[in-house]
Amino acid sequence: MRHGTRVGTVFSLLGALVATSMAMGLLIAGIALPSIGAAGAATNKGIDLFNQMPGNFEMNPLAQESRILAADGSVIATPFNKNRVVVPLSKVSKTMQHAQVAIEDERFFQHGAIDTRGLARAITSNIFSNGTQGASTLTQQYVKVAIQDQAVNSGNTAAAAQAVSRSGMQGYVRKLQQLKYAVTLEQHYSKDQILDGYLNLVYYGDQQYGIEAAARHYFGVHASQLNLPDSALLAGVVNEPGVTDPVNNPKAAVARRNLVLTKMQQQGMITYQQMKTAQASKLKLHLTQVSNSCAASKYPYYCYYVYNWLLQQPSLGKTVSDRAASLTSGGLTIQTSFNPKLADTMRQKIDAAVPQGNSADVQSAGVVIQPGTGLVQATAQNTTYSNTKSKGKQSVGYATPGGGNQGFDFGSTAKMFALATAFKDGDPVSGTIDVPPQSGSDADGQFHTYTHKDFSDSCGLGPNEVWKVHNDAPVPAGPMPFTKALSQSVNTAFAKLVSTLGTCNVRQTMIDLGMTLGDGQPLNKSPSGMVLGTNQVAPATLASAYATMAAGGMYCPPHPVKSIKDAAGKTLKLTGIACKRVVSKQVAAGVTKVLQTVFAKGGTAGPNALLSGGRPAAGKTGTVTGANQTWFVGYTPQLATAIWVGHANTAAPLENISLGGTYYKGYIYAGTLAAPLWKQVMDAALKGMPVKQFPSPNAKTMYGAGQTAIPSVVGQSVSAARSALEAAGFQVSVSWSQPSNSVDPGNVASISPSGHAKKGTTVDIHPSSGAPYTPPPVAPPVPSQPAAPPTSAPPKSTSPPTSSPPKKTSPPKKTSPPKQSAPPKKGKPTAPKSSK
């Protein structure tokens, strides 16, 4: 039986010899082998078969890891399918090069594609022994592994199996084809190029492909730093990585290492003493693990934001799956705008104020964007990344859109868009809004009722819809300056403004400024969405819209990537990042002028949110229905930041809770936590930057162009006032009556607008009701915002004054006014129903 096996082995090797002889003839004669009559018809047929085989073989780029880099060059993540880092041969130590050649193909630099001496030795060994000895050269091994690697990468498992087939006719054909490929390779590439390709290609065990990844993984060094014993150890792994990798099989790895060292000494690569010293050295691993997932990154939420954004880039492939393949195997270098120090600082500030996993289940997130570029410089939130949701842990990034983030209602931060629309339409910054009188009061306080007559466009109210809008405190009817209406966040004033401008027009301004829902869908069409922010948006989306004003009206889509380079260093094109002008510089300057008033005394943010050093800033608070979401979004010329504090998992109000060692009695407003947090983050982010001033709006923007003085008609009869106003070129509308202590009943108590306006503007006349103005019952006063502490934590207090609830508007209801909740129990503030 043993004799029969040996004979079969000899015949197998004779077949290999025939193939090898053919390849040798190919090397001598070129591509085609001549027929040799003496060899007989069978031999000629074999030679013809060899000549007909494909011969082209290229050293194709290897699949390797990509790198996502922060602004400071640190690595955020390394997406890969195979952990491989391609390096040139000059970046591989000489000891490693020698060790690999010594153990795999000692005559590599002397022979061609076929080593005839090695083949003869293999035949002799196999004839006179029971085993089989291979005769493949390093070039042939490279061809075999490269074919298998390409097949695996393309998903062709059958071809991958064929590449290493050893038995039967399939094995002979495979061997012959690989021989021809090896011949072609040796004709077109130098020995150093082939060795370079080999060292970057082969598998070194424990999921490490190529010498650079292996050196980093096993020893924590680059391939250029590998010493003699470590080089010998890695060279020995390649032949049987499943048996000799040093992590799982340290004894076998050392034995194999010592064999490699012996081979190196026999071939004159090292001295006897070097061999003995290296063989006596102990195995010293310094394992370094590299993850191919953003989940293992220090900044997982930002990493996934980058990854998902890259999947939309056509330069990485035609389809999303093609782009994903480029990310995990293309060796890309992705340079982001991420500032790790700023992100760490923001996380520390957020955690101090709203600790992770707090008992009130309150979440918080923030984002910093650069105006004029749209580059997202930092994100942070008070949760740890986890695919299994639990207290303080989850997988959704709150700060950026997409990735499962649905966003949050953004409250009165929506009022900025109405301002921008008004100023685009020519309203002057010094203009006024006509505050309507109260229509009634309910358990939630005073309100004004709006109907289809007020909001009649396609984004407005239906024919039978009624919408009650509440304010946080009683507001007298009549003209109110834009600055006061904004700084005090008067809801009924802005509802009136949006009614005048057109709900769809304000919505279009939002769209122009990049506003979408958190999942990327279009904004809902409703007056409450345009007035009180009842659309759910992501902080980055809102911060980017506000950054437009900081950039003088240039909208730049928020994005995290500055550049992408492929493995060859070629810069790839980025799409979806171009800035465009959406409002004029003057409109942006006007909006900024008004938004600066929120920091004034009596403003919703107050002086405690002012930035250090007197640095100018503009922004807006937002407290959402039921006080379950709060915001502050603000900017300087250099940076725009949005801070959100709220409930991501419940609709419960932020009321009577403890956070970060502070007990907050009553409702939490945007000015209570979000605005002080914004100040702390911005002060840290802007440290060291020059103090820049905002440009001032010109006289035309401030006071209007082509303005005509509106006649003073207060105290006149309505008919006389109408005549005077129409004679001056204005339209006239007689509106609701207004109590007055100084004007007789029926005469004009006030007009809106007053001062100056364009001819053709409608001037509302408010007749006097004759009754002295008696203020309605006073609701509990709106508390002043807590002072921003010098540290990152919110102000400490064991029993701050009870705050009155921020009043929120109920969304419009069909057919009849919305059903009111039962009156609150005595001593408990009513649930918020309006935005601030």
C-alpha cells in the first residue's frame, strides 16, 4: 500500500515537473512555447494548452483599513474588513525582509519564477520518502494568495477554494495557471516589488493581514521597528498561521521562530551569536487591539455621524453598498473637523449639569459648528454608546440628524425664522408687531384665539380649526417693538407676525436655512410649527441655521469631513457642502441685532448667559410644551452652538427635579440650564480667539427704505384718522378696541405700525373702549434666570423660588377649541402651554 502511494506521489510530481518545464521554456522563449516534435503529440498538446492560458496578472491594490482622523490628527476610528495597513518595503525592517525570504524562499533573489533546484530537491525527497515537499517560490505563493484574496473580497467563495486546491486535475490546472501568472509577474515587477506585495498581502494570524498590522498588533511597533527575534517570529507564522500565531500557540510560535533564525544563520544573514541570542530571548508580546467599529471609538456618536455621512458621497461608489466597501477596504484617509478637546470639555460641562443616568431621566446634548463652512467641530451628550438601551446608555446620537435620531421640538428658537422673513420682506429692525388682545383665559392662563381667517394659506389652519396661543405672562395689546417681542418671547406677537407674513413663507425661510425633521423628512405644515417650533429637529440642524446669521446670510450645510484621500493619496470630491446665500448681509445683521437682546435684563436668557470678556453674542431660548424640552442656540462670528436639555424617553415635564447636586423647584426653563451650559461651552471653545464684533445693520435695514411718516392720529375720530392715513398713502383697517385712560370712547387709542412705514402698508386702528385699563389677575411672576456659576455645574440651590410654568400653545384642533385639562390642584402650577 505504501509503495502504491509513493508511486502516485512520483507521478504527481512528474506532472508538476512537466508544468514547470513548460514555464521554464516560457521564461526562455517569451510568451509562446514552440512545439517540439520529439516530445510527441501529447507534449505538443500540453504546450499548446499552456500557451492558451491567460497570462496577464497585475498586483492590484490590497484591501486595507481606512482611517477617520480628528482635526489634531488623532485617530477616531479605523473601518476595515481586513486589518491591513499597506506600507512600502522601505518601511519594513531589513531583518523582517531577510527572515521572510529565509524561511519561504531562500533563493528568491537568484531564481526566476521557477526554482529548478528546489523542484529537483522536492522530487528527490518525495521519491525516497513518505512525505511530499513543496517547490513553490515566493512569487508563486504571492500569486496563489492574491488570487484567493481577490476572490474572497468579491464574495466568490468557490474561486477562493479553487485558488488553494491541491488534489486531482483541478490541482494540476491551478498549479499550471499560477505558474504562468508567476512568470508574468517576474517579467513586469522587480524582486523588491514582489517581496513588498507579499509582505503586505499574507496573513499573520489573529486577524492581522500584512506586516504593518501584525507588527502593531503583536508588538505595538511599526514594521520598520521590528527587531531580529520578532521578525523571525512573524516570518514563521505565515506558513501555518492557525497553528503558529503567538497569541493562541506561543510554544509553537517560538519553535517556529527558532527555526527561522537557524535558516537565517545558515544563509549568512546573521551570525551564529546573533542566532543564539535571539533564540534564547523570551517571547514578549505587546498586544494592541484595533476595532473596525465606531462602537469601540472614544467618540462613537460622532464616528457614526461621519460614517453615515460618507455613505452619501458619490465619490466613494455608485451605491451605498459600494461606498461601504470603499470605507472598509479602500485605505481611505478621512480628515474630519472634530476637535477632541472641545468635545471632551462639552461632555464634562453637560455631565456636571445633567449627569449620565440621572434619576430624573433627563438627557442633554450639544453641538458646535463653524459659521461660513458648516464644519461640525464637536458633539457631546450625557450617554454612553450601547446597542442595548438602558439607563444612561443607548445608540442614538442626539446631536446630529439621522442614525435613528428623530429630533426634538425646538420651541421658541423658531422665532428667529419669522424675524428673518419679516426683514427679508422689508420690515425695519426698529419696527413693531401688533400684539392682539386676549380672547379669554383658561386653566393655562390668558390666550388669543386664531382661526382660518388668520392663517388661510396652505400651511395654515383649516376652515373649522381654532388655535389658542398663550403667553407666559399678561401682555398688553398694541404695538410692540421686535426687540421686546423677541427678548421676552411673546407668543401672541409672533403668531400675529407669522399670520401677516404667511405661514408658508416662514416655512420656506426655514427650509432655505436647512431645516428638516430629525430623520431628514420635510418640516410639517402648521402655524404652531412655524411660531412655536413643534417640529422635531436635531441640534446640529438648528445650530447650522443660526450659524447662517453669523456668516452674514451664507448657509453652509452641516458636515463633519474636510477631505477624503484614497490609498494612493488622491483627493476625492466632496458633495453637499457648498455654501449659498439665503439672506442678505443686511437681513442677517438685523436678525443678529434683535437676537442680542435675549441677554439683556428681562430677556429670556438674561445677563448671566453673557459670554466672558464682553464678547458679543446672539441667540434664542426655547422651552417646549409641557417644559419637557429646553434649548439655547446662539453664536458669535466664529462659532455657533446649540444646547438641548430635555426628556428623550418620556413627555414628562422638567419639574421639581434634582440634577447635578441642585434641586430645581418648579419648572425648568431654557434660561435655567440650557443657556448657562451654552455659555460655559462657548467660553471654553472661544478661549484664545480674538473678540469679534457683529456688523451693524445700516440705516435702511434699521429704519426702512422709502419710509413715509405715519400721521399721528391718536385721539382723533376713526373717520378722521382714516382720511388722514389714506391721504398719506396707507391702507387702513379698524381692529379691536383698546382700553384707554386718556382717549374718549370711539376715538383712536393707538395704531400699528406707527412712526414710519412704506406707502401701501396697512395701518391697524384701535379705537378706545373708554374704560380705564385694568390689568387682569397677575399670574405668578416669571422667575429671573439662575446665575451662571463659575464652574461647569448649574447654580446650587436647595429651595429656589417656585417658578411659574412656561406657557405653551396647544397644537390646532379641528372643529372646536382644544379640550382643556382639569384645573390643577391647589398650590401646583399649571402645566406649561406656551413657548419661551
